[in-house]
Amino acid sequence: MTAVMIGIGGLDAAKDPGASVKTMALGSCVSLVILDRQTHAVGMAHIALPESKIDETKAKALPGYFADTALPALLARMAQLGCNKDGKGFIVKLAGGSNVMDPSNTFNIGKRNVLALKKALWKYGMGVVAEDVGGDISRTVEVFVDSGMLAITTPARGTWEI
């Protein structure tokens, strides 16, 4: 089985049988996962911050880094695999958005990431069908092409699916 690894700010997609797309160490970062029912392609972005306006140069180099640039870039990548580029008919799942390093909730980056992603999805007429967000845990996320199943793993709680 081939796993496409996504780093912070990265995004990619796969549709080969037996493949998966995976990212690790989601704290306040959020994994945006898109599944296309027609092509069986799966895509993922590892989003670190909500708004690209703080660093437009970085947003051009790593569009997956920001919630507002990740969705259009991921849709474009999935279109390269034959998916509908407007996002219609896709299944969307989110994971991450924890509060692992900000106990006083000074910045609320995780929560802000989730809200910014939902706003971006809304602009495309897309909504989230499943999510595992918030809390104070770090997550590893992997989505499988064959089943569309999204597995979340943490050291303390094991593995579960959404």
C-alpha cells in the first residue's frame, strides 16, 4: 500500500487502488479531507493558520498552509485526477484543531482554523459531514482510497474512524 505523506502546509490527492493520504502531528493544525464519490479520489491539506493575508508569499509557495487558500488549491489538485473542480458531490471531513500549546486560550488557533475552513467550504457550497476537532490531543490522520475511511490515531486513545 502506498501512503502519500503530507507535511505542514502541504496538500495532495490520490486515487490509485490501495493508496492512502496521511498527515501526522495535527495539534492546532487541521486536516481538510475531501473524498470524491465518482472518481474515488481522496485529497488532504494540512492547514496551520486561518488567513493567508499575514504572509501572501508563503501562501503562494504553500497554499495548504492557510485555510483560505488550501481549499481552492486542493480542488485544483483533485481536478488533475479527473475530479469535478467546483467541489460538487464531494464528502468533506475535518480533523485536528486542538488546543495543545495555548492553555490560556490566548490565540485559539485550532478553533480559528476550523471556523476559517468552514467559511471557505461554505463559499463553495460545501459542508462538513464528519469531524473530530478540538480537545487537547495531537492527531495523525490517514484516509484510504479504497474505502474512503478516515482513521485518526493518538498515542493516548488509540485509533478510531470518522
